[in-house]
Amino acid sequence: MKFLFEVHIKPGYRAEDYADAWVRASRFIQRAEGARGTLLHRKIGDPNVLLAVASWTSKAARDAAEQNKDERVRAIIAEQAEFVEVSVIGEFEDPEWVVEPGD
């Protein structure tokens, strides 16, 4: 499954600074059972808006990781709170099928 959220960088802060915190937190999050990676995208035309995509084996795995969140992750999130606004987009099932163009 995919967990998506949007991050708006507040004035006076840089997306690169948030990305550094993202990497630090991801190192701990990715140790959780069921974690399958994360991606952080910058919006075209607005470098202060980021799209975060976290992949998990299941919603249950993500929920368990959220309930047992490492205190270091909590600290990183707390330190970033004054610099960003985070909006959860939602949780999405992996697709039942994927269309990929052939050669």
C-alpha cells in the first residue's frame, strides 16, 4: 500500500532542510516490519511543496509501525513541525494491475 502526504515548506525554511530530516527519519522508519521505501517529490513550479510517498506491505504493517514509532522519529517530526505544514492525502492500495508500455 502507499501512504501519501503533502508537505508545504514555510517561508524562511528550505525544502533541502526538510529533505535532510526526511532522510534521518526514514533511516529509522525503514527498519519497521513491512516498510518498503519512501520517495519525496518536489512539485513542478512550486519548490516549496513536496509530495511524500511511503510504501508498505500492508495497511496493518503501517498502522503497527505508526503505533510503535521510534522516539527518534517522533523527535525529528517535532523539530520540523514549526517549519512545515503536513496534509495527509490518504492511504492507497497497490494497483491490481499495472499498465507498462512494451518495447
